[in-house]
Amino acid sequence: MGFIQEFKEFAIKGNVMDMAVGVIIGGAFGKIVSSLVDDILMPVTGLFTGGVDFSKLSAKIGDATVTYGMFIQNVIDFLIIAGCIFIMVKAMNKLIKKKEEEPAPAAPKPSAEEKLLSEIRDLLKNK
């Protein structure tokens, strides 16, 4: 099977579309979390740390400026995103498990006519 044929099968399966939707939603979700961290959490954290604005923290090493405050903010972004994804995956697994645990509906009881036909069939088999 050629490379192009394999790629067509991969693309047609729908996995690519699911992945694309996930990436787009993830990007939008990342912006929301960044706003949450930058606009809400970091100012509140700054109050507890004596008004320190993490995004402005930096160190000068020779001619280079290391902005480690941005790194701290990005780590906080990551932790919040990872926590949200963990909660969503956990909820989805719970729903899937609940769906699997639902018992199958019991088979309907055979009617009197079906019972009689079954008996006739069994009698014919025994002859």
C-alpha cells in the first residue's frame, strides 16, 4: 500500500477532523486560561506576595535579560490547563463507565403463542 493511499485512509477515518477540532478548541481554551491567569490570578497572587508583578520579574546577566516572571506565569497557565483537562477527562471516563454499567433491557417474555410454537418445534425435533 502506497504512502498516499495510507494517508487517504487515515484522513477519511475522521481522526484528523477530531484532532483538528481538539486543537482549535484547545487554542481558544488556552487564551481563556491565559486571561484568567494574567487578569485575575496573578494580581491576586501579587497581593499576597507584597505587590510583586510576576510578568515584570527579570534578571540581567551580562547583556541578556532573563524574564523568569513570564516563565512563572506560563507554569501557572500550564498547571491550570492540565487541571482542567484532568477534570474533563475524569468526568468523561465517569460518564463512559456509567454508560457501560447500565444493564441491558431484559428480553420480553414470550407470548402464549410463541410458547406453543416452541413446544411444537421441540416435539417435531424429538420425532
